[in-house]
Amino acid sequence: MEVTGFQNAKEQVGFCGIWCGSCPAGNGAIIELTRRYEESVRDSKLEKWAPKGFDFKEFTKGLALIQTMPLCLGCKKGGGPPTCRIRICALGKGVIDCSQCAQLVECRNFEQLEKTLPNVKGHLMKIKNANRKELIEGWMSELKTKWPHCILLCTSIKK
């Protein structure tokens, strides 16, 4: 049985505390949404309606290329940026995630990530003693109702 992006990512929580199932690059959402968008563009014959100067062939080529992107395996399975300082440090310390690290509060490895997710360390502290299975179930419920790439949970995916 082929493993989908979401099946691969849904049980993973990265060393930084980010749930891999929420990442559209790793959970397959970008690829699936692009596939559906390309189908819609083709079915609606958008090429006839495109503005002058719009390079429809390059546009469809771009959509096709996005669909060939490899799914991120998640940092615990060898995916993600190979130079991630958080992962390198966590692997060196042998922790499940950074919530187990006594130096989390002062850790400088999070500086880049905190630019986009300023409360990532606070999030890690919340998951420190939580039941992982219950956390993931809660996150999946949230994903279904709040996030645009809930498409992976709400409908079947064509192959």
C-alpha cells in the first residue's frame, strides 16, 4: 500500500514541536490542491479566457512541476532542511523533542523559527507532558475546521 503524504506526516511531531501533519509541504496538501486546481483550469477551458500576454503553457508547466515535488518526510525521518540547527542539536542530545531539553528557554537554535512562529517554545512546553495521541487527534480536528489544506482529511483523494 502506498503511503500518502498525510499518512506519513500525521503521527510526527518535529523536534521543534511542530506537528508535521499541519505542514502543507509534507502532508501532500500543496500537491493535491495543485492537482485539483490544474484539473479545474483544464475543465473550465481557462486558456480561452486568460488575459493577453498570459503564458498559459508556462503556467500549466508550473502546475505540473509542483505536482512532482517530493513530499517532506519530516525531520525525524530524514526530511526537512538538512542544516536545521534544532534537529542537529536534538539528535546530538538524544531527546524525543526539545521540550525535554533543560536549555529550551535560552536556546538560540530557535531564533530563525521564532521569526515566523514566535510562540514555538511555549507550544513545546505545552506538549511536554501531554498524551501525544490525544494531541494529534486534537490537531487533526482543528485542521479539519480551520485550515485550508484540510482537504486531506475531509475528502477522498484521486490518484
